[in-house]
Amino acid sequence: MTKPLRPEDRRPARLNALPKLPIFLDLAGKTILVVGGSDGIAWKAELLVAAGGTVRILADNPSPELLALIQGNPERLTLTQRSWRDADLHGVSVAVADIEGRQEAQLFADTARRHGALVNIVDQPAFCDFQFGTIVNRAPVIVSISTDGAAPILGQAIRRRIEAVLPPSLGTWAQAAKGFRDRLREIVPSKSGRRRFWEKFVDVTFISQAQEDEQLAEIERLARKTLLEVNERPPVGEVIIVGAGPGDPELLTLKAMRELQAADIIVYDRLVTPGVLELARREARRIHVGKEGHGASCRQEDINALIVDLALAGQRVVRLKGGDPAVFGRTGEEVAACHDAGVPVRIIPGITTASAAAASLNGSLTHRDHAQRVQFVTAHDRHGGLPENLNIDALADPQATTIIYMGRRTAFKLAARLIDAGLPPETPVAAVSNVSRDDQKSLHTTILDLAREAPLPEDGPLIIIIGASVGRARQIPIQRETTSSLHSKMRRCMVGVEQSSPTLATR
């Protein structure tokens, strides 16, 4: 007789309790009975047909949407306008019904189970053998989300986030890989080598720009590259210079997110926040190289050599920079170093701090009444002083918005020179530190007060915006309009589409 397990003999649970077991049901060639004529039933019938089933529908009063669905697929969807009977469930694999009364719902469920069918009754989980989840479709890749009926809106929100992360081409990549398995065994004979290939294939599906008709060739190249690595002849990797944005992880672009998930090594600046790094691939090695204005950091020449050496060793290197790499990020030097060494290099743009700062103030950098252009300038040279070659006359243009990066030490001196060059003393100034982060701080003042050394926010990276456009930034109310008002404005916009101004057309 088997002895009962003592508590100390039990293995610890590897999974938390599941309210439902997620399964994927093969409905190809199966018959499904659907009872009811609502729009909700129409959605379920469409889903069942998409999964390969043949659907018989019984409905006294089918909705227009259901009728349109049936008309569009008469081979797989049939309609009989009457109530259900016991005999209707003979030979049925799945039975779905929209029945309000509990007594009839119970009878339908019992009858269906007696015939061996799985049952789902809309909005009556007590009578259901299974539930429909929220679906992300990248066939043959399918993601289904369930909250066990607790919060359907949460399921929809999760679906939207997953939709944003999974590239539309994921399904075609999976289909191409399915047909490549036999060929892969020929190219990469070892099991460990094929495992390495599949690890790399996952990364490629998220970042490759190959079109559907190019994917098999891309997979073949990846397989041969893997074979070289298995034979200890690693090919050259690549460097991807990625903009991390101003700090808020939710301001990352989708491409930036995918590159972080595919990186072997991440070389990052001090301006990159922990929240952004948290989104990176767990296995990726992280190397901190400093690079904050006026602070201790690695020399740029050393960073160039580091990313080149890592890529030459076959690594996929993400060079992660705060803000946008093209704005005062010394990206050109890193690109040149890669080109000189024969290392492939790409750039993924990010949201520059100036744009995020204006957004955080509910303001615009180019209000059409105040600014015809925007100019970015760094206010310190390699020695930390105000650059001598600044075009002060251009920066003093009252019809421009001027953005000063890295100007904490030199802003007072620059402000005085701008006033001397003719910029009106009352010109508005906004100084914002730690843009988009929880500890963001801002100061609104004038160019005259800035020249008089008005106290700037002390902590974190600082950006200074000068110009009439920021003068209204704190005064813009958030207005809520009626539906009729919005529709009226939309109609006016549509009428004016063909008469758009040249300024808008070329923006």
C-alpha cells in the first residue's frame, strides 16, 4: 500500500494555481453548433470558422451582422431559423449558445455533454466547459489572454500592448521556419548548433526588415552564420545605436524595444534610466560608460574601441543613448569607427529631450504665432565653458525657439550675450530637469532673470527652452468637447484637406 506523502516530502509547486487550463483546440473538419443570433454570437462564429470548423447556426432572429457573415462564407456557415433540438447536437464537437434563462442553459449544457460536445454559454460561466480568450493573431503564432471573466477590459488592454510589441511579420517568419526544419538539419548537423540557430532566429523575427519573399533566404544565411559559430569561426556582429528617449520607459519606440530584447551586450550612458534597462533582454550583458554632461565618464575614443571590439567578436551590441542619438550624442564618431573597422552599424532614433520637455509642459516648440523655426545648441565645449564659435545673432532671433542642451554651467553667460545681441529681456524661458521622470522639475522665468542667475533646478539633466512659444505653456487648458462639437470640427477639417496650406503640406 502506498504511503501518503508527508508535507516535507512534497515537491514545491512550480506553477501557481490556474483558474483555467489554457489549451488550443484543433477544429479542422469538426462540426460546431452555434445557437443564437446576436452580434456577440456572430463574432464567436467567425472565430470558430477561422479556426477551421464548420459551423451550423440556429437562430430565430439573426442580427444583420450575423447574416452578413453567413453570406460571406456560405461553405462553412449555415443558418436555420428555428430553436435548437436534442438531435441538433448529434456529431457536434463544440456547442456555443446565447441563452439567457438558467433553466434552458442548464438543459442545453447537459444535452451537449451527453453527445460529447464541449460547451460555452455566453455570459454564464457556470455552464461553460471553456471560455473564449482575447486573441492576438500572428498565425501560426497565436496568443490568447484570459482574466477568467474578472476584468475583460484588462484583457483587451493586455492584447493592445502585445499587438504593439509583436511585429506583423511574425506569422510569416514562423511559417517560413516551419518549412525550413529539414534544410536546417542538413546545414547544421549538431543538436546544440540548431539550438543556437533557433535562439538567434527568435531575435531576427523581431528586428529584420526582410519582406515575406526574402525570409527563407534570410533564414538560410542565419543557419550558415550559426554553422560558422559552431565551428569556432565567429562572424562579425553588429552595432545598433539606439535612442533611449528622455527617461520614461513608455517613451521608447517599438523598434528600440525590439533591439533591447535582441541585444547580446548593451553599452549605455548614465542618462539611461533603470526603467529603460529593465525592458532589455535578461541575458544581455550591460556595460556602463558614463557620458553625462560635466560628469566622470569613459573617453569617447575608448567607447568607440569597445563597441567595435565587441562587434568584431560576433556580438550584437546595442549602444544605448539618452534622448535621440542624432542630437548631441556623438553618434557620428561611433558610426565612423564602425565603418572604419568594417562593422555593420544602424541607428534607431529616439524622442529627444526637447520634444518631451515641451510635451510635459503642454506646450509647443513651433507655435505659429511665435516661432518659425527651432534651433538646438549645446552650451558647453569640451572644456565645460561656453563655446566661442556660437552664432549669437542667430540664437537671439525672437522668431525662433532655442533649445539649450547641457547648459547648466553656462546658461547665465549665454543669456546675457543674447540680450546684448537684441533678444528682448522679457523673452520667456522654461528650464526643465529630469524630463519625463517622476522627479521632473521646471522653472518658468525670462531671459533677463536667467542672465541675473535665477536658480535653476539643481538635480538631474537639464534642458532650457527660450522663446515666446513656451510663454503659453502653462496656460493651455485641457478642454473637453461634446461629440457634436468634435464632429463639426472634423467635417471642417475634411473640407479643407485639399486646400491645405503649403506650410502644412511640407512639414
